[in-house]
Amino acid sequence: MRMKPIKKIVAALLAVVIVVSMAVSMASCSLTKEWCYKYGEKEYSIGVYIYSLYNAYLTAENYAKDAKGYKEGESFLDLKIKDDDGKTAVARDWIKEKASETSRELVALDKLVKETGAKLDKETMKAAEQTVKDAWDMGPYAMYGANYYNPMSAQLEPYGVSYESFRQIYVSQTGNTPYSVKSAAVFDKFYAKGGSEEVSDKELTEYFVKNYADYSYIPVKLYESKTGEDGNSTNTKFSDKKTKTIKETLKGYVEDINSGKSDFDDAAKNCEKKYSVTSEEEVKNRVDNLDTLKSQDEEVYKSVKKLDNGKAEFVIKDEKGDAPTAYIIVKNDINNDKKTYISGDQRESVLQSMKGDDFKDMMKKEAKDLSKDSKFQENDGAMNSYSPDMFYEKPEETTSSDSAESGKGGKS
């Protein structure tokens, strides 16, 4: 009988041990979900992976719109998509692979910053941090006005992405971020002057002359635009007779330029006086990468590509639309820009254009090769607990309360 109290105490102690063991086990599970990668002592939050998954989902969604079987409002994750590189894959598989690649590249980038001794300018980094903070608090395009206010925090926090995770991996089209600053610094350690794979001025000049163009153009509207009382603008084409007269006049200017009787400035002055073209509408001595120009303005690209230096061409854009516009396009000698673009402030942009793809390929290889590095750890269990399906919501079920509940879990 005297043993009973002791048995009760032992039983109680065992219960405590079990509870504590369970708590430790649960805590351990929780901790494993807090990181996706480790490199040495540096740990990368699971939010880095979730953000990469989110971006990959949005990209795949755009590809899916061209996929067979795509229906607006329905999940596209089981459809086969084709990306910009021509790779075909089931959307959900592509998203996971892309998210893994993107988040691993962050680890590889940090690794290379240390290995190459890349220096990060304090002022540049400070401005980059502000870019991230603005995007998180207000949205990446809030600078353009209230209509563009769309905080990234509101989009990402419901899925468990914290500001710190966002800060590490965010890349912006509107300004530098810590990621892009680090990337540029590592890039220079390879290809800039003194880099391990330095590009000489001669090599850069040859690339520049072959792949860039200097051009000017004058746009002349072949229509009239009026704004009604409702604030909407209406375009009305000029009569055939007036349009024909303008075309003949502009073609005359082109002939004068090509024969050497006049130049671009003469044509511009005539168009300003005769057709009220403003200097702001004219483009003079613009320098563009030809691939960039082709994607932005194919008509101008075609003219610039075939014209000889100093020669002009007459073209019409949107001739069958409601805003037809005539252009006098002149190709200038790109050799005149070598000093500015090779020895001046624009050298870095030309170097990025020349070696950008090589750098991307190198980063992909570095990210893949992390698996061979003993300092690298990958938390598959944590990452596999997040699926692309978490970002899909049926249109009819999308409400403010649903949005707040989507993407379970705390911020990482």
C-alpha cells in the first residue's frame, strides 16, 4: 500500500516526460519548416522558397494562357506549358523546379559575394533597401500614383512570406534591390576591368558596333484627336486627299536626306512648322540594343536594320487603324557613340548586354552545383509541404475573408 504514492509520482513524472518529448518533437518539426536552405552558418527562411514559388506560379500562369485546354478561372496546374526557352513541362512541375532554381541562386549569389570579394557600396545598398521597403509597404509601382498602390505585403504575408524573406530575394524592374546590387557586384568581378574573365575594350567595341544602333525619327499624325465632354478621346483619320499630300511631302524630305540636300534637323524643323510636331515627340540620336529595339518597335527596327548610315526611310504605323502615323526614320553612325558607350558611363550597360546571358547560365550552374558542396543543406521536407495549389482560388470563392485565410502558416 505504501508503494502507491511512489507509483503515482513515477506515473506523473512519466507523463511529464512524454508531454515534454512531444513538445520537443513538435518544436523540432516546426523549426524544420522555418528554413529551406543552409549554407555554412547562414540560414535561408522558408519564405524565400515560398516567394520563389509564388513568382513561378504567376509566370507559369502567363504561359498557360497559350496552352491547350486552358480555361479562364480554372486551375492550369495540370496543363503542359512552354516557357521562353522552349522547354515544355506540366505547369506544377515547372513551377516547383523554377522555384527551387531561383531560391538556390540566392544561396549561390551570397556564396560568390564572399568568394570573389565583391564590394557592396553602402549608399547603393541603402537605396536598394528603400526600394524593397517601398515595394513591401506600397507596391512596386506606387511611384506612378494612387491607382498603382498595391503593397507586396498584402499579397505575400497571407502565404507566410515575411519582409526579411522578401528583402533577400526580391528583384525589381523599377530600381535596384539588395539582390540586384549583389548580382551586379559579382558580375563585375568576372567581366569588368580586372575581373577573372575581363572583357577588353576591343571586344566590347566590336560587340557594340555589331549589336547596337543609333537612330532618329519624326512622327507625323495622319489623324485628328478630340476629347469629348465625357473625357474620352476620339480619333478621326484625315481625308484621303490630305493624307496623300502629307505622304508626298514627307517622302520628299526623305529623298532630300538621301540625296544629301538636307539632313534630319532640316526635316524636323519643316515638320514642326508644317505639322505642329513637337521636339518632345521627335527622337534624336537614340541608341538601343537591336534585340531590345526589335521587341519594342519592330517597324523602326526593320528600317534601322536595313538602312545605311545617314540614310532615311518613310514608313506608316497603324495605317489601317484609327491612329495612323507617318515616320521619317534616319539611321545614324553607331561608331560616333563608341567613346560614350565604351569609355563612358554606359560601358556597364553594354557589358551587361554582352555577358548577361553568360552570367545567368553561370548562376544556374552554381545553383545546381551547390548539391556537391558539403556546406550546403536542403530542407526538402519543408519545401515539399508547400504546393503551387496554395495560390489558386476559384473566382467565385474570392472574397476579402478568403484572401486573408489563404496560404496558411506564420511568416517566414
